[in-house]
Amino acid sequence: MSGVTFSVAALWMILGASPSTPVVQDQVDLIEVNHYYDSQGRLIFDQVIFYEWSQSDARFHVTAWRLLKSSWQVPRKRWSDGAYTTTWRDGDVLRSVVGKNMRETWTQHDPELVERDYLPREYRRGLTPKIEAVAHTEN
């Protein structure tokens, strides 16, 4: 069994998925792992923030975010193409997001909240709805 095949099989086993479990896949320009601390330096939460590059605004805009609940959600580098990928169980599907770039930050402000001043949540693209992945596997 090749290393890649073994890695995929191990990921399926760990996430408790079967080969028929739908996978929702998205691509973004930047994935940020953010560690948010209070004014006393205590960790409040860890989150993964997904960004797309806006040509018209010449800046990254948040498309979505998720709390980092497991070390398995930490983006890992794909050596085949240099991209970063994060995968987690999202209800009855697996969600996988690939980013061209990745950064890790430690802040005393919530970057996702600050970004709402530039692009309010209702205007964000978001991640692919789970219903689309389930519909594709049923057809």
C-alpha cells in the first residue's frame, strides 16, 4: 500500500467515515489558523479562517470560518503541489478545504470579526452547502 493510500485510509478510519460518505470540497486563496487570547494572555479559542483574494479591493476577504476543535483540522501541507488542506467531519459529510497559502496568527482581537467591517457576513461566499454534496452522491 502506498504512503498516500495508507494516509487516506487512516484519515477515513479516524474520522469514522465510510467510502460512501460524501465529501464537500472547497478551494480558497488563504487559510489562517488564529489563536485568540484575552487581555490577560489566556487562550479564548482557536479558529480556522478561510479567505479569498479580492482583485477589486486588493485584499483578502473572509469567506468562512470554523472553530478549531481537533488537531486533525489543522491545515497540512500537500507536498505534491505546495497547497494546504484541512478536513473535518461536518455533520453527515466530510468537509475538505484546500488553500494556496496558510498562515498562523496569535492575536488579542478576532480577525474574522474585524473583517466584517470590510465585507459583512451576508455578502460572504461561504463554503459549499452540505446539501449539494449529499445530492451529488445520491445521483
